[in-house]
Amino acid sequence: MPHDRDEPVTVTAYEDGPLLVRGPFELRTPDGKPIACDRATVALCRCGHSSVKPFCDGSHKVTGFRAPGGETA
């Protein structure tokens, strides 16, 4: 379900896991090209081991990734 463009974007870092992005966001490559995403909420990899980067595939669980959680934006 698409979000209202006036809704705030939130990024939540899950302890030992991905960044969850909610709201009216757009993902882009480093050179500015859009990354196709048809979801209103996505989990982004922050362990660096996902096979579907920039999205999380759960690799953080296997690799023992550790990082604090909390609301970041």
C-alpha cells in the first residue's frame, strides 16, 4: 500500500539486523539510478553479506552480525 507523500520517512535499525525503512522513500544507486521497489516498507542490509543488496536476506543471522538498534531518523 503506497504511503501519503506528506508522511514522514522513518529508518529503524534493528538490533543485530537490518534497517527498516517506512514512508514515502525512493532508493537510488550511488550514481543516482532508481532501484525498483514496490513496497511501502523495506529491510535494507547493513551486515554486508546479503545476496540481494541493498535488501536484507537474513544473512546477518548466519554471519553473527552485531550492531545496536533504535530509531535513527
